[in-house]
Amino acid sequence: MREPAKNSEISDSTRISRIGIPNNPISGYQGWPFTVTGGVERAGEDTIFPERRQEEGHAMQIDGQCHCGAVTYQAEIDPERVSICHCTDCQTLTGSPYRVTVICAGEQVRLTGRAPKVYGKRGDNGQIRFQHFCGECGSPLFTSGEAGGPDDWGIRWGSIRQRAQLSPKRQTWCRSAAPWINDVAGLPGRPAD
């Protein structure tokens, strides 16, 4: 594990690896803006997208915010790493049948606004996941894990300004998917309410 930066070393260009929650930089914000990292490297870095590693030319600059605008960020992501998760935790946390996330490394995320709040819970896979959300409006923004590494962060699709350009490429936890999920396309719809 890398040694954390001392408070005097943290600046706009410093990447920090943890404060408070193991390998999770979001819990102890020291100054704004700064870039965060996902912690230590680990084997199996491309667990969700084994055939897709971030390559030059796939990078996309994005930015986003919570609903009220208090928490803002910028990031560099691979648009091929967008996934849908049907796990029961994502269903409960979103109040919807699934969640869409862009998988990335923590060092790809640069926070530019207020600090989000963090909530940690052990998931169905046995790993602790930290949920990062706005303390004012409650908007979900990021997820991160206790192990760190290049696949350990996720940016919530709904918070990304360029989300119309990011379509899902994979699905996980399909055994928990709502039984009617494939029938949605056949429902009548209106362009607005």
C-alpha cells in the first residue's frame, strides 16, 4: 500500500490515495479542487471488461454534478466501460430496477466542487462498496471499493453531462434483474409528461 500524502503535501495537483476509509480518498477531503486515486493496484484489474483495457484513443473527457450542483467533477473515461448492474443493492439504492455506471480508476476522477458524503456497505459479493452522494440533494455520484485499483471506481451515469453519448456495453447481476425488464420497449410511451 502506498503511503498517504501528508496534509502539507496535498495541493491542486496532488493525487491522494486514502483518508479515513481504507483506500478511499473521498472520506477526508483536504482541499479543493484535487484529484483522487483509487488506492493500491491489484491483480485482475479488468474483471468486468476482461477483453477491454483502457487504450489510447478510447479516452473521453466528461464532467458532471449532483442534482443541486454542489458536488461537481471532471473525469477521463473509456466510453466502452459503461455497464448496467441489476444487483439488489443497486435496486435499493436507486429505487429503480437497475443502475448504470461507468467503470474507471479513481485517478481518472477530479472533484471540482463540494465533497460528497460516503456510505459503506458489504455487497452480495462480500466486498465493501462505498457509495458517494451529495449531502444536500442525495444524488448518487460515485462508487468505490475497499481494495482500490484500476477497476474500483464507478461514475453514476445519471450524473454525467454527456450521458447521451454513453450506452451500456455489459450487464451484471442479471439473476436479480426485474422479471419484466425485457418487456419495457413494448410499453406505450410519450415524449414528455
